[in-house]
Amino acid sequence: MSMIKIAVDAMGGDYAPEQQVKGAVQALQQQKDLFLYLCGDKTAVEAELAKYKYDASRVEVVHTTEIITNEEEPAKAVKMKKDSSTVVAFRLVKDGKADGVVSSGSTGAVLSCGVLILGRVRGISRPGLCPALPNAHGGITLLCDCGANLECKPINLVHFALMGTAYAKAAYGVENPTVGLLNNGTEDHKGDLVHQEANLALKTTPGVNYVGNVEGREIMLGDVNVVVSDGYTGNVAVKSIEGTGKAVGQIMKREFKRNIFTMLGAAIVSGIVGKIKKTMDYERCGGAMMLGLSKVVVKGHGNSKAKGFAVCISQAADAVRGNMVGKISDMLEEIRKAEEAKQAEAQAAQTETVGAENA
């Protein structure tokens, strides 16, 4: 059996290494073709591993002596802390020992490692951060970008659409993902010049099943598989969704406890509420894929618990199995060939016109 090898930053996150190790063990139990490198303080990691039964032949603890915190300047920390759990995990991928990496550590440090150590896929202008968000259909909606690129050019948005399409195909098995551009209206004239140009470009982008502009509500309604956005707007959208979910939960909890009658009502609908909570649980969706890098990278939530972290590892493994990076490269090549064909056609038409004039 060919093993999928994932490097895990066991010291990154609010609850590391406890929840990271627990999640890693859960992932090993769920997937028999998985091998994990757990990067972190060996004593601390092995103490957590000792709490569980697992296949020790599919785990290797890689000792590290440093941790990159959220308070540090990401690029500087990556360059200075060569023996941090984050950097070492990425080095394992760079050196070909692992196929992908998962971290719940500093987002800036993970992105810096991705660009500085792994590098981008050839032809991709900028990498994008792409979380999978729960939607009303009980499935997921991919949103790219949600914070890696605050300002974008039309070509960046086109590349986000291309990468989101490849991700949906490789990791989630969606054959022909629908793609929408997040905008302040569905009409073609909506948005600033960047979004108007991106809208026009996406309509003729090979391999992208573009359905046009979509509004923010479509992210949670789930009527499209992939929503494309600049990082600033995408980040605001994600945080607004998270805040709304928490607010609704708090309001329901308060109202159900208001008096004896509302408490009885709560008991009656508890099963329905439980199903809604399960459907909209972001932990079941895992973390955000860093699209556009030369290898698979998943950034988990900083406050990820074991359940969510295990899903992050599964995301990475599924993307490797589905050859996500290869699919992105193939789609870029398809676009390059289409552009060359268009240029050749234009040149031929110009030559024919000149010939006719000289005749």
C-alpha cells in the first residue's frame, strides 16, 4: 500500500500539543494509508501519544526546540527560528519526505513558510487561503481568498477560481464545480474595475464553470461550490459568518432558558437544534487549504480541537490523493495553450489582411 505522508506541526495552535496529537491519532485510526511526522518537543509529544493506542509504525516524532508564536513577525521568525516545529514540518515536505503539511500555528508563519520554503506553482500569481465553510445544504462552500491577499488584480481572482476548482475536484470529488465571484450585486456592471474585469475574464477561462457574480448570502446558501474573493472582503465575510453563528447560538440559549415554557419547548426541539448545530459546525469542515503552493498545505484554526485537527489532516491527505497540485498545473497549461491559440489566430488574421491589401 502506498502511504500518504503528512508532516504535522504539533506545537502550533492554542491547545498544542494535546489536541494536535489527539487529532493525529484519530486521523491514523480513520485512514490506514496515512503516515504522520509529528514535529515538536519530543518529550511533550511522546507524553501525549502515550495516552492512546495507535499504530506506532505509522508515526515518527521529529524533535524540535523552537515555537513560532502569533506575536512574532512571520517572515523574520521563519528565517530566524530554523528549528521551530513549523519550519521543520515544511522542510520535511521540501526534502521530499512528506507529501503535505498541516499546522494550526501562526497564519503568517505558515504562509511565509509556504512561499519561502516550498514556493508557488509555476504560473500562479499569488497563493490563496481557501477554507471550506458549512452551508445550508449540509455540504461545504469553498471561499478563496480569505486573507492572504488584501488587494488583488483581476488575474489573481482568475487564479483563485482555477485553484478552487481544482481543489473541489481533488479533495471533494465535485466533477464540475460551479464558481461565483463575490460582489455587491449579480449584474455585470457591479463592483469596482478590478471585479468588473475579473468577471469578464472568468467568463472565458478554460476549465472554470463560472456562473457570474454572487452576493455574500450565497456562501452559506451553498448554491455555488466555489466563491472567489479578494482577501480583505473574504476575511470580513468569514468573520461575519462566524460571528453570526455564535450570536444566533447565544440568543437561542438565552431564549430557551427564559421560563419553564421555553425550557419545555427547548426539550421538544432539542433534536432539531442538535442537527442544525451539527450541520453548521465549522470543525467538521477542517481548516483552510493554502492554494497555489507547490505542495499541499492546510492551515487549521488556531483554536482547533482534536476533531477539527483530524479533519485538517484528512483534507491534506485527500488533496494529495486527488493530485490537487497537478490539477492546478494542468489547468494553467490549458489556459496557456488557449492564449497561444488565440494569439496565433489573431496573427494569422492580421497576416491575411496585410496580404489582401498588398494584392
